[in-house]
Amino acid sequence: MLALEAAVQANPEDSVAWQTLGQTHADSDEDGRAIACLRRAVSSDPHNLDALLALGVSYTNELDQSRALQH
């Protein structure tokens, strides 16, 4: 995970790096952190479909139905 954090620090506009970090947090059941990273991925690239899907899943896990449906 440290390598991923270094990657987003080195290039904070890298949507794929944010997505990967977010997915890593989601895989560790840290959905709050996953949402923060995935939102950053989507803000960097609104067409990152994998990040949008993962964001919807994380919102579902956090029982935020309205935001989950948006993604």
C-alpha cells in the first residue's frame, strides 16, 4: 500500500493510481477511505468506469443508497 500512496503523492492527478488505492482500501473493508480515494479518481477522470463502479459498491457497503444509485 505504501507504493500506491507514493504514486498518488508523486502524481496527484493520476486517476488510475487513486482508483487502485481506493480498491485496495475497499478490499480491506475500509470503505470510508476507499470512497475518499475513489472520489478523487473520478474527479481526476470522470470517465473512469472502474472507479465509478467501485465507488458505487463502496457506497452500497456504507448503506448510502442514494449515492450508490448515482454511481
